[in-house]
Amino acid sequence: MSIFISHLSDLMPLCLHLMFHANKQAQIKSYATAIEKKKRLVIAATVFSFFFSLLSLFGVWSFICVEHFGGCKNGERGSFARFCQRREAHSHQVGTAVVTRKDGRLAVGKLGALCEQIKELNSLGYEVILVSSGAVGLGRQRLKYRKLVNSSFADLEKPQVELDGKACAAVGQSSLMAIYDSLFSQLDVTSAQLLVTDNDFRDRDFRKQLTETVKSLLALKVIPVFNENDAVSTRKAPYEGLYSGPPSDPESKLIHTYIKEKHQNEITFGDKSRVGRGGMTAKVKASVHAAEAGIPVIITSGYAAENIIKVLQGQRIGTLFHKDAHKWAPVKEVDAREMAVAARDCSRRLQALPSEERKQIMLNIADALEANEKEIRTENEADVAAAQEAGYEKSLITSLANNMRTIANMDDPIGRVLKRTELADGLILEKISSPIGVLLIVFESRPDALVQIASLAIRSGNGLLLKGGKEAKRSNAILHKVITEAIPDTVGGKLIGLLDDVIDLVIPRGSNQLVSQIKSSTKIPVLGHADGICHVYIDKSANLEMARRIVLDAKIDYPAGCNAMETLLVHKDLADKNWLNDIIVDLRTEGVTLYGGPKASSLLNIPQARSFHHEYSSLACTIEIVDDVAHTDSIVAEDHEVADAFLRQVDSAAVFHNASTRFSDGARFGLGAEVGISTSRIHARGPVGVDGLLTTRWILKGSGQIVDGDKAVSYTHRDLTAT
């Protein structure tokens, strides 16, 4: 396998051109067999004119170009992932603007990250070839200085002529190789320089000698570094990929699969790099030629430091070039905005229904869940077999259906008058409950969350867009099918899509890592439990037998729950008591791995915890010895003054006295179900049920009143809520 890496603009992501075989099973099988014989990888960021010759000469089976593109269809990516994971040879190319910064100086960080990835591939047994430009940028910096030194003041007043690119390349070549030699030497890797032009490959003797030289270098695990500065192209796209129109135009769309007959006249490129001599037109042309010869290509974003590794892992990135792309059946791509708009339309129709009709929809869904229990269990068991995890208990379907009925039978949450005020005589203001709008719920591997979330969204009149974890793909699909088929056509079952400007709230349900990642990557308000680590504090006044039961329940009952105890804090006066030793024995007997804070790790001879903010979500917890009650969630204490101080002072979403943290749950709070537990201080906090999915509106009813500088009315501000 080969990967080439070239230097492009430092304002653009690196770009990876990856060649892989067709996605049909028979082709994949034969291709995988061939790969076992071919173990060579070329990495490049600039597609020189000699690339295709180089690929053919060394029997390269795939190619990665580091540049700035993205996209691919799911089906193609699946076979691509399987293909990449069998590869053992790579070629990389790097361009001028990757080597240099805006000021023309060396971009050491980018090159260092590249060399580290090549070192990793080399150590994994890949044969790596690096194809690099960059001499132009380095040479230009040196020649600018030399020109300045040799210029008089009069010369500097004259219009400055752009330096000749070939001269820059000649001067910069030695500097470029010195950089690679230094970086690779730090990684205990040897590199070798090979300068070629496209014309060289027309000479049979040259090709033969070059082949033998490169094979000898690869056998010694030396990295051959190819360079050519003669390839010239006038256009290059400073955007994420190949677009249907000008990339700066909001109407332009990224082309996920390139079809020459369809797209060759649609793509618009921007200006070339500030320092390079190549262009994206040449890269696309090279990709098309390679694809026509049977070598599939992907152009994808390589801006992040690990993108070469990600491409080899088969992650879904890139614009695909494939010789059979025109034969593939067209895949209807559902526009994300259309999905979200449809969900909003459904939510408005749902809100318009009388309360009894919305209630009946939920009762119908509950009946449908029980009626389809066998099919649901079959799909769930398939997920379980794939993930090798525990599946549904039979009773869970009934429990989900009963929770649905409980929520259905609650008072109508929409349109409730929360506050009614007479502003002035005949001028009445009402504050009423109202749906938020469209919710995007992201959850991980628990498909029962889908049912709970759907029930709350329907009862609260919200549109719902779901993104479940791949671990429960089949379960999510069948539950979605059962629920949407039970919704009447007058409402619609459009439970699909996502887009910022039509989604009002994102609710991630899963690990702390998932929630934190979503919070940091969206402009939409997020309601989640990031940093929601549950602590239990055992005061010196605690009933120790009660404390034992609470600690074991909080950790053992359901370790993966976000309301499970992650940290046990013990008052210092109990540190030398037998109780602490006993509870440690009890926890270990249940299979709990223990970590300690600075004091506990030394006193109890247990490993020190990495952080007090770590969410284990498993049979593990942190123990620490403390002096007071600050920053915990549940206190076990008989001293009521201490307990009251704790309940007043601790700023957690849910605070408990002499009770397990496992009670922090929507169903246990009587909410019927929950979409998650929010640690936010704005809007909903704690377990979020129907009320947490509502906002408010103000309705003012008058009879022609005007403000007129507040002289036209006499304000009374009389509370009418209770009347």
C-alpha cells in the first residue's frame, strides 16, 4: 500500500488521497489476497505528475495524499475500512505550505506530527515512501534574505519582482532534506533523498535502477523521500473538498463520490497556495487517471495530526474516485435540513392535537411495544451477540410500556397557565407552558433510552431527532419502527435529521466524554450531565450499618448509571475505624476496583486515582479521607446540623441525606421517564422529565390599551394565579 504526502497551505487541512479497491465482496476478497503480497505504502500531500508512474513502478496498491477534502458513502466506507486494515505499505506526500508558516518560516509542528505517524507505520511493518515538495517555500525564505542583503536603499524603493520558483526550489532542496534528516533521526529512523522528474520515468534503465534502489532502501526500513519541482498547476481549492459549485457559496454541496461524467464541469477551485507550485486541478486529474486504471482514490481532510492513521483505519472521511462509480445505483441523500424541518412540522401538528388524542397516541405506542416484543427481543439479541454484552430482560419491554402509560396519564403539560397577572385594569398577562420545538437526542448503547425519550417528547409536543449508538443499531431501528408506525398520519413519524438552525436543544445521553464532546462542538444549547460525578460522604456521626448499605447500593446496583457512586468520601475520624476496612472488603468482594486520593492511597495502600472528576461507569470508584462535607452529593449522617448544612451548601443538581444516589432517576422521582440528568444551572436541572422539555410563552390580552409614556394606564400588577 502506498501513501503520498505533500505540502499545502497552512491555512488548509492536510489532504489524504487514498486508493482502495472496489466495494464488491468478490473484488474485496481478491484484492485482500493481493495485498498480502504487496506491502508498500506511498504518502503524499501534493500530486506530482510522476505519481502515477511511481505507483505503477513499485506495485503500490493504494495512495494517500494529505490535503483538504472530505466525504464518502457509508457502504463504500465499510469496504474501505476492511481494505485499509489489511494494508502494510504506504506512501506519503507533503507540500510547500505544510512545511512553512505564513511568514515563510519552518512549520516544525506539522512536519514533526507527520514524521511521527510515518515512524508508527514503519514500526508496524509498513513500507513507507514519502513524496514531498516544500523546497520552494524554504528556498524563497533564504533567497529573500539574500536579495535584501545585496540590495541598496534605491533597489528597495523599486517594485519588487517575484522570485523565480525554480531558483527557490534549487536553494531550498538541501534545507528540506536537512529538516527530514533531523526529524527522522530524532525518531531513530533513516531517510534517503531521491530527486526525479516525469521524464525520468520514460527511461527503462532509469526505472529499473530506481526500482532496485528503492527496494533496497525499503528492505532496510529506510524512508525514501521523493521530490520533484517541475509539476505546475494554476488552480487549487482552499476548502474541505470537491464541491458542486463555488465552495464559498452556501448552496454548494460537497461531492462525496466523484463521477467524471457528472462532476468534471461542476467543480470550482480557488487560488493556488501562497508558496506552492502545485494545484488541486492536478490532484483531481491524477486521481481520475488512477481511478480509471483501477486504483480507487480518496481525497480527504488531513488537518488533524492523526488523519493518516484515521484514513488507514477506514474512518468515514474523503471524496471517492472509483472507476465503477458511474455504475453504482444512486443513493438518495436526505438533506439534513429537510429532516429537521419535517420534525418541526410534525411537532406543530402534535401540539395542535387535543390532549386526549396525544394521550391516546402514547397508549397506542405502549400497546405496540408489547405486541412487538418478540421482534424487538430478536433484534436486541442480534445487537448483544455482536457486542458481547448483556441484553434486555423480558420484563424491560413491559416496564417501558408501563412508563409510557404513566406519562400518557399525566396532566396535559402544554398550555398550562403558570402565572396570571393583571397589569392594569382590563390588561391580563399569562405565562403558559410551551414545547421547546425540535430536540436532538444523542445517546450511546442503551436502546431503552429511545423509548423513554420518545414518550417524553410526544407528551410535551416536541419534534424529536435521534442519534443512537452503533452498538444498538438493530434495537434502535426496530423500536423506531414500532413507535413511528403507531403515530397517526395526521402527525407523522419523522424522527430523523439534524441541523443547527432548526434544532432548539441537544440532549446528549451517555458518558461524560460524550456529553463534553458535544458541548464543545455545537452552537445549539446543550442539556447534559458533563462533570456530573456522584459522591457519597460518610460523616463521623453516621449510622455505619446504614452507611454500608447505601455505599454498596450506590456503587453495585447499576455501576454504568450516571447516578452511580464514583467517589466515596469518608470523614477523617473514621479513617482508623474497622468500618472503613470492612467496607473496602465488601466493595472488593463485589468486584469493585478501588483507587485512592492522596490521603487514602497512602493510608489504605491502594493505587492513586488519576482525578476526582473521573467517571468510571463500571465497578470502580475513588476513596478519599476528608475533613468536611463540601462538594458531595449524598451525606450519611445522624447529626442533623451537619446534614442541614450539607443540604444548604452543596450546589449539586440533586442532594440526598441518608439515601443512595441511585434514587436520582426520572422514574423514581415520579416523572415517568427521563431524557437524562442535567447538571446545568439554566433551564432544567436534575432528572429531566416532561416539564424539563417545556419552555414558557407570555400571552397578553387587552382591549386597546397603549403605553403612551406610561401615562395611559395605571399599573396594578395584581397576581391572579390563584383565582
